[in-house]
Amino acid sequence: MKIEYKITRKQQAFINAKEDEVLYGGAAGGGKSYGQIIDAFLKALKYPGIKQIIFRNSYPELNRSIILTAQAILPKELYAYSSVSHKMSFVNGSLLEFGYLSSDSDVSNYQSAEYDIIRFDELTHFTEYQYKYMRSRLRGANKFPKQIKSSTNPGGRGHAWVKEMFITPKAPGKSFERDGTSFLFIPAKVSENKFLMKNDPGYVKRLESLPFHEKKALLLGDWDIFDGQFFPELKNIPEHYEDRIGTHIIAPFIPPSEWTIYRSFDFGYARPFSVAWWAVDYDGRLYRIMELYGCARDSLGAVMANTGVKWTPEKIFARVSETEKSHPWLKGKDIFGVADPSIWDKSRGTSVADVAESFGVYFEKGDNNRLPGWMQLHYRLQFDEEGIPMMYIFSNCEGFIRTMPSLVFSKNNPEDLDTEGEDHIADEVRYMCMHRPIAPTVGAVAEVATFDPLSDDRKIGQYNFFMKKYK
Ligand SMILES: Nc1ncnc2c1ncn2[C@@H]1O[C@H](COP(=O)(O)OP(=O)(O)OP(=O)(O)O)[C@@H](O)[C@H]1O
Ligand SMILES: [Mg+2]
């Protein structure tokens, strides 16, 4: 039996790549998903008995795209497909599974699984946690290659970590190593997909007509211009320690004793909790001076993104109270608290707020009106004509600095951020900002996001409307 596939040069590079972790990423329609399927098929034929899985974000997506295409292009005599288990069993004993990971907890379905090659299609739709967890499922006592091969467009909730892992370290097409693992990023351009260009010449025209940022991302596969970032103000923020101009992150200093101190709080157990202390200067400017972010670390001390330390409220407030009694910046001060209104919930007996009070830690109910809250944050982050914002972050606040720039727009509600992201600090900052609302800075120079990268035109319309409403 002879099977012939014509492939593009980049698809060939993806198939040939020997690196441990490979990303084929860029323009929409570059042939990435098709490349995944052909590669999976070739590996299944070459290594009888090999086990592979292809992930998408949800089953509907998997069904619509990958599974249909796979069934359409792979010769039926070579496999049996079970639509119950979503597995293709090849005649030579190889297995190709189709899986989905929507939430982080979905990884538990793969707790005892083992694969030789794990594939993610639309990698930026996944979380870093899902990706790293699945790394641990890559094993097997055999000589088959062990690889993670992914494909994606820029944008989406995972944009920041994917860019950091594959794109920032090295020029495209150049393999690199980190901690003994080799990586490769293969950029995709739509113009390279001659099959699509021939069959649907109008496709590029349709991409051309997209709004500026989306066009750059989807047509050219640009990772820089477009990144779906919810707080674009925090993009590439330099740390100007001396002049504090054009930045939000500054070196810590002892807050003058006359400045008011606030404490903001968002509760979490399996997910991180967040406590921050703020000082307010005479102009009403907020300084995030300290934070206690309940994010777990692994045995090597590395942050486990979006994973809580599982402290009880008792443990949290004992620490808060101890900090406020002993820390030189806070000792002896009146501290005003504001917190997530849900901590007053008594449906499971004593509320979290009750526990806080028993430690002498008091809060007012935060205003949980999300959209005005986000606008308050945008106002705070704007720079005035001199480059001074209404909110500064001390450089010791690592949780803020790590999580805030990684937040992206929601796929479903273009006016909000994606709550699957690590948004606990953002929520806690939002309560703080809503407690001391300000007017937008006159003559502000920082850009506020004006589009939702993940939405269709209808949603972009809605978002523009929203921007007008709050401008
Ligand atoms: N080697 C090929 N031979 C024939 N058709 C191809 C080939 N590669 C891609 N195509 C076709 O080109 C179109 C786009 O390819 P594909 O869906 O793989 O792109 P993509 O990069 O995954 O796009 P998206 O970013 O939208 O997910 C599809 O219709 C696909 O079937
Ligand atoms: Mg695709």
C-alpha cells in the first residue's frame, strides 16, 4: 500500500524535529493542525506499539477539528476508531488517543497514564500547569522517542507562558536547552501553506480585513504585537528604581509614618490566597508595599503557578496578625482592611471574616463589581504627562509582578479577564482600587486595551461599547 502526502517545508521540519519539546506556532492556517495529524500518523506507522495523545481544550473542539480531519486524511484500512474512548488503534498496535483538558483538575484523568508522544493543538489555550503536569506522563519502558509536540496561534490565556518557554529564549528555528531538556520553536506563516492558498485564495483577504492586532497575530503569526494581555500597561515594564518615571515597579522604601495603610485580601485554599499591604501618599497614590501570596512551591522551591498552599483561615490570619504586630512598616499603625465579600459567607458555619476578627484582623466588604473594578485598575496604571502612575508596586511584591502581566481576556466575556488564569492578586487589587476610586488621569499616555483578541467581530463591537461607556 502506498500513501502519499504532500507537506510544506515547515510541516517537514515539525515532523523531523528531534528536540524533547517542539512548538509549531504562528499564523492561522499555516498547516499546524494538519502537520500534527500527519506527524502522529507517521510516528504510529514507524514505531509499532507507540502511544500518543493529542489534546485540545474541549471535546467539541477536538471533534470539530482534529478528529474529523484525522478521519478524513488517514487511510481507513489502517486503524479502528472508537468514538466512545476517542482512540485510534492502528493495525500495528500503535495507539493515538484524543483528549481534552479544560480545567486544571482535568489532568487528574491522566494520573496513571503513560505516553511516548504528547501533542497539544492550540497550546496557548492551555495553562502552564496542564502542560507541566502532562510532562510527567511522558514515559514508557521502550525505545520509542519521548516528545511533547505542540502547535498554536499566538494569543489566548496561555500566550505569556508559551512565549516565555519557547519563543523568548532563542531565535525561531534554533534549538536550545534548558535544564537538560531541548526545545525548538518552528514559526508558521500562512503564505507557506500553498494548499490553502490554492484552495481558498480569499482566506488571506479575510485575515487582512481583521483589526490591526488580530491581523498581525493571525496573518503574520506575530507574538509581540498581539498577546491578549488584560493589562497591556504592564507589558515590558522596566524597573526604574531611581526616577520612577514610566514604570510601576519601584525599589522598596520605608513608607512615611503619616501615610495611611490598607490591607486587601482575597481568600483561597486549593488556589492561592492573597494579602497585600498598601500605603497611600498625600496625592492618593497607592504603593503596594508588601504581599503575602499563598502560592505553593515545589520541592526545589520553584513557584507552582496557581496552586494554593492550602492554609486554613486560622493559619492565614495568625500570620497576618503577627506580621502587622512585628513588621517595622506596620507595627502600631491603624490598618484598614478590604476583602472579597464572599468571606462573610456563613453557609458552612463560621465565616472566614469571623476567623479574621478572632485574630483582630478586620475588613470592610469589598465592592465586587468586576468591570468598574478593572477600569479603576486601568486608571491607576495610567501614566500622567510626566510618566507617573497612580499605583506603584514595590519590587519585593513578586506575586504581583509574576501574575498580573500574564492575565488575558476571557474567551466568553470580552469585557472581563479569563478567570481560569492566576487572577487572585488581580481580584485583591481590584477590591483595593474600588475602595478608593479615582477619576481617569487627564492627558494619560498609557494605552488601555481596546480589543478582545479572542473574540469574533460581534464581541469586539460589545467591547468597544464597553470602552466608550467607561471612558
Ligand atoms: N500538507 C497539506 N496538504 C493538504 N492540505 C493541507 C496541508 N497542510 C494544511 N492543509 C490544509 O490547509 C488548511 C489549514 O491547515 P491547518 O488547519 O492545519 O492550519 P492551522 O495552522 O492549524 O490553522 P489554525 O491556526 O486555524 O488552527 C486546512 O484546510 C488543511 O487541511
Ligand atoms: Mg489548527
